[in-house]
Amino acid sequence: MKPSVQQRETTGWGRYPRALCYLFRPERVREVAEVLQHGGMSSYLPRGLGRAYGDAALNSEQGVLLMERLDRYLAFDTETGLLRCEGGVALADIIATFLPRGWFLPVTPGTKFCTVGACVACDVHGKNHHHDGSIGNFVRSLTLLLPNGETVRCSREQNADLFYATIGGMGLTGIILEVELQLRRVETAWIVVDYVRTRDLDETLRTFHERDANYLYSVAWLDCVAQGRGFGRGVLMFGRHAVTDDLPPARRPNPFVIPRKRDKSVPFDLPEFVLNPLSLQAFNNLYYATHPAREGILVDYNTYFYPLDSILQWNRAYGKRGFVQWQCVLPYENGVKSLDDILRTAQQRRTYPFLSVLKRMGESSGGMLSFPMPGYTIALDFPVRRGLFEVLNELDAIVLEAGGRLYLAKDARMSAETFHATYALLPRWREVKAQVDPQGLLQSDLARRLQIVEGGK
């Protein structure tokens, strides 16, 4: 018996072995449960839309359940904005359906082309973590399909340990069938943005602390090539949802309509010599010069939250070898020094990130393997070059010494030793995992590489 009438082989990013992928369909949940219960696969992994940058959604030479057909809305409260949907619903679909009705996502990562289930499994965060925390704070309940075929509902009040093990649990505790998610009421599809340009790292961090309590969203672009007096200079973007009165009169009758833009595309892999320190410095100088301090700028939600979604195959800009995104969070205590050490180490090794994004984080959602904690988080995009991983090992050591950690959803090369030293609740998570999956059927390449699961297959 097959879990679906449709199956196919697929390959992941990079040189990963192939996996046998089963299309998970809503009407065949029970059939899939029977296959899983009777050992139809040696191991398997639920997969959303495959937007993780590393191996979180890969299960080489073994089973992968494709969740995109599990995409139905099940209930919606028009008064409170509480949505119950299947785990394969894409964020883009939620926006398209509910934004015209006055509701937006409570938390969103940098792409809308990912599923609700994957966002819960990664406990994604956005530009409002300093204010609202991660998406786990807005999940009211989950319905999971366990490896033994049992369907279980969990929340903060019911099966709480399983709930907190699943929030940020990287899809390793069960298949997320349903999510009950609290949406955010908004009046328009626009964001009011204040731009602040800073001269160095000290001013960048000071501006964050002085201003971001007054805004729902805050994020900074950093120039990681500039040295001397300009070291750590940046452009900070503080935002809030626009109300109808913020719009020009011509837009007020249709506050949820935004201009349609033509998608751009990177038509070929850029040659490696294009991404060099001189070209990167020129780009950073141009970006910094064209983003002066301005206040009250109206920006549509796509431009503010999802700038890369409109650029098809944008990863080709990094060349044939691709890129690695390295993202850490550093506790506020000694966080300034640790950030300084990270940026200077990269400069000294002449390993310059093509893109650098800095945010502040608030309290954790309580997910046992969730990434966020109070502190600074910086994401750096590095084109893959010889010697890159050795430099990233040095950056890992700075994070480890600072008491921070790396983001599992973005990781592609962290060592198991670093992971175990930085995720303190792993033993507790393993206890829950052993209860719901004693045979260790839910696995991934990430789980094996980092030895998240004891005795991984």
C-alpha cells in the first residue's frame, strides 16, 4: 500500500542523495498512518515548500512526505481572527485570502512561500520579535499525526510537553496536520516606514535600543565591508501597519490593493569574480547613499517583508557554488562585543557577506528547540568559497563563548558539538521524542548531522 497515488524521486539543494517522496493528500491521512505504523519506510520526514537553506527538509535515500496538498482552511472566526487550517497551507495563500478581509500574519519570515506547518516546526521569527516574539506565541493548538498512527491534539493546556517540543522541533515529533493560528487585524496592506541611517556599529545598536520599542517592526541592513569610522554603519527600517488615514485619498477606497509588479529574474549563475570585495564595497556604498533618513514612507507589504520573493532564482546571483546563510543570536550581555568580534573576524579573513541583516529579539516562545532568545540576531549571506567553512567555525566559537546559538532552519554545516553546547533543552526534548516516536522513525539529514535524535537512522 502506497501513501499516495503519486510519488516521485527528488534531489535537494547541493549534492544530496535522492529521496523517495510521497505526496501527502488530505483524504489519505489514515492510509499514510497505516503505512507508517507498519514500518512502510525506515524513516521519513514531512516537507513543506523546501525553503530551508540547509538540510532541514532533506532525508537522503529515505522517505519524504510532501505536504503541499494538505492545504485546506478548516475554520475562521471573523470576529477574533482565529484561523484553523491544515499544515500545508502556504503563507502566500493566507495573505491572499485574509488580507482583503482585514487580517494579516502575526509573524512572518522573509518569504511567504513556505507552509504554516514548516513555520511552526522552525518557530520562525520576523521583524517584530522584539515586540511579539516568534510564531509559536500565536499558535493556539496543533493536531499531530504520530508515528504509531495516533492523531493527537496539543496546546499549552493539553499535551503541553508535546506542544512545546513541536514548536521549533524541526518536524521531528509528528506530522503537523492542523494549526490553529491567531491572525493580526490590520486596516490596510501598507506599512509606514521610518528610515534611519547610522554612522557606525555603536550608533546602529544605540538607535535600536532608543527607538524600536515605539515600532512593531524593526530591522537593519549592515555594511560589513566598511572599516575605520564607518565600521558597522547601517540603514535601520522601523515600521508599523498603516491605518486608512495614512493613505493618500486616492488609495483609501481600496486600502488592501497594492500595485502589481513584474517579477524579475536572475537568468544565469553569475561568475565568481563578480562577487569580490571591490564590487561588494561599491554596492554597499550605493545602498547606503540611496537610503537617507526619511520618515513616514508608505511601502506595500510585499516590498517591506518579501523583497526577494519578486526576484525569481535570486540564489543564482551567488554563482554555481551557491551561498550559506549563517545566522546567530547573541544574548544582550556582552552582545555588542560579540557582534564586533564576528564582523571584524570576517573582515580580517576577507570573507565578506553579500547581505547582512541585524534585528533585536525578545523573549522565547518556550519551544524546546526554538532559536530565538533575548539578544541581537544577525544573518550573514556568504558566497561559497574556498576556506569559508573554516571562517564560519571561528564565528561559531564566538557565538558559543557568548552563550548564543545558531538557527537550525538556516544551518547547513554547524557541528554536533556546537549544537549540543548551545541548545540547553535538548535532553528534555529527547524525552518527549522518545515517548511519541520510540523507534525514531521521524528523521532528517539535519537531525543525523547534529545528532539531535539519539540513535538516528
